[in-house]
Amino acid sequence: MSAANIKQSALAHFAKNGYEGASLKHIADDCGIKKPSIYAHFSSKQDLFLQVLQDVFQRQEELMVAYFLNHTDWPLEQQLHGFLENRLQAYQLDDEVQFFMRMAFFPPSTLYDEVMAMVYPLLDQQEQNLSRLLASGCPEHGRIIRHPRDAAIAFMTLVDGIHLETVFGGEERALRRLAAAWPVYWLGVTKQKYNHKS
Amino acid sequence: MSAANIKQSALAHFAKNGYEGASLKHIADDCGIKKPSIYAHFSSKQDLFLQVLQDVFQRQEELMVAYFLNHTDWPLEQQLHGFLENRLQAYQLDDEVQFFMRMAFFPPSTLYDEVMAMVYPLLDQQEQNLSRLLASGCPEHGRIIRHPRDAAIAFMTLVDGIHLETVFGGEERALRRLAAAWPVYWLGVTKQKYNHKS
DNA sequence: ACTCTCCTAACTAACGATCGTTAGTTAAAT
DNA sequence: ATTTAACTAACGATCGTTAGTTAGGAGAGT
């Protein structure tokens, strides 16, 4: 039994039951080993959790960066829409997105600082990257994103709303949201000329 | 000490630490009573939790219904935008929204069915009400919502994205999202004429 | 008005189970 | 021969929960 197997099993339990709800006994049972054997690989439950956390956040960041790097030749519209689709199909592969969402928004209170130290940079970077991407506009359609920073924030709101639905209702419900919300977003962001009343 | 006080304290603990992370001892300490005294009012931790759950869901539903009933004379645009603002300021009053989000998306696995039996009807009703509202269009602007059902789903995606941000970053960050995402949504939904390319 | 009774809501003490964790041991692999 | 990774046994703490007790207030009967 390798440390990677234990982390994989722990990931599933942390994702489904949270930090406090996941017990080392159940994780060990999943691996076919006894509870104390975990301590041959990890110094504590905290240690196991924080290693899982780091792995997941690093991988999620890599996935998001890699997506945009691999599609710089696509039109902006396809890049953004494909990103949402990409996140959806990445979701059903494993429990990483559920874990990610749970820990970003409902971290174990005893480890709040440690978790947030990983969440904040990732979200900041995501917003920054999106702002730059959207600031480049979309000349091949003759459209211009007027407020790239706002468009980036709105996009992240959309990402979160769809992510939440994957956690809640699974892929098919999330696809329904994507199909309904994407055209609204794209139209709103490309034809943006809005005067908010008071 | 009344049952209402215990439920209020329990709500705070469940919202902050989840079902498994909240202990009856801490809840009792908050109330200034001893742990077993809780059992004079509730038959079990489950019972306490489910009563809190029912109270919160019922109140949240009432708040949402009441908002739209009290603003039928407003233009559609104001109704929807005001709803988002209303949800935001309701959030900081107490822990109800955090509790609501946590339990809707990360329910305690041992009580999954009981929680979902309350979540599903509320969300279905919300979508239905929004669909009807949006289907009525917005004649005073000369605008027509072309796909009211999709617009309702997109609005709920927006609601969730903003709700999530209140849980994550508090009111000011959520207001930032609202300011950025609302114009995008409204423009996208009023000028909807979109052909999705495969 | 006074006592007796009943009920409520708190208490203390303790239960068994499970929690994360440590110590000490063993068998296999390097 | 040394290290690795598993094991058993057991630790103290905390979990939710139950039993048994006690003080105080409400209502009824004399």
C-alpha cells in the first residue's frame, strides 16, 4: 500500500464527509489496511489532509492553466465556453472538484488559515488570468469586451454557479445550467452597454 | 433556557462546523447549560439538527416568496436585481444563508435523504416561480425575455455564484460580484438572440 | 392562604463507542 | 543488517446518549 493510495482514498472521504466527518478507520478500511498503519506514511490526520489539499489544489491549478495554454489559437468565445465544458467533464473523473469546492467554501475551522493560504492565491491568479484574456478582446467577431475585469468576475460567478450544480445535481444538471447560462453570459459580455439605474 | 435559544446556538455551530463538526457540548456551553440538558428539549442530535433545518428552510422560503409578493409593482429589472441585494443583506443578519448553502450542497451523509427532501422542493419551486415571473416579460422596456426558463436557470446560477461568495468572502466581495455580474446577466437576458456554434 | 402533587428543566455521573494517536512487535524487502 | 510498512494492543479524550436526582413553578383540594 503506497502513500498515493491512501491519499486517494482519503480524498474521497474528505470530499464526501468533510474533514471532521472522515475517520481514519474508514479510510484505512478502504485501503485494506488497519488504522495505525496510516501513521507509517503520515504523521497525523492533519498531515494527511494537508498533503491531499496541496495535491488537489496544485493539480486543479495546473489543469486550469494548461487548458488556456493549449487553446490560445481558439476564438475567445470557444476558449471560455470550452473551459466550462472542460471543468464539467473533469469533475466526473474523480472527487477533486467536490473536495475543492468544499474546502474553499467550508474549510475545517481548525485549519482555516492553512486552507485559505492555498485558496486565495489560486482564486486571485484565476481572476488575473481571466482579466488579461478578456482584455485582449475578441477582434475576429468585431466585438469588444468593454469591462474585462467585470467580465472576469462575472465569469467566475458563472464558474462557481456551475461548479455548485455539479456538486449538487451531477453532470446532467450542470450541463443544463451551462446550456442556459452561457448564452446569457456571452451576449451580456459582448454587447455590454449598461447604465445601472441608481 | 428555551428550545429556541438552543436552536439558535445550534444553527451557528452547524453553519460554521457542519453537522459532524458541531458538538453538543459546545452548543450547550454557548447556551450556558450542560450537555445533557439539551435532551430535555430534543430527543437527539439528529432531532435538533432536523428541527433547525426545517426552521431555516421554511424561513428562507418565506423570505423569498415574500420578497416577490411585496414588489409586484416594480419593473422586472428592479425586482430581480433587488432580490440579489436583498439576499445579500439578509445574509449578514445571521448564519442562515451559510447553513442553507452548506446543507444544500454538502449535507451530512447520514442524513442525505432527509436534507434533500427539503432542498429539492424549495429549488424546484424557486425555478418555477422565476420562470413564471420572467415569462411575463418586461413590456415597460420594450424588451422581451425570449427563453424564460433558460433565463430562470441562468438567474439561479447567478444567485448561487453570489451566495457562494458571501460564504467565502463576505458581503463586500459579494457586492463586487453583484456589481460585475448583474449587468452582464441583464443585458444577456434582454437581448437574447444567440446561435450556439456546435 | 396553605399544602400536596405534578411537571418541567436543569443537574451530576456514567455508559459504550469512536476518535486520533502512540508504543511495541513482526515480517518482508533492500 | 537495516529499513520499511504492516500489525496488535492500548491510551486518553471526546462523542452522543441514558439514568437518576433535584430545585422550582403551576394548579388543584382542603
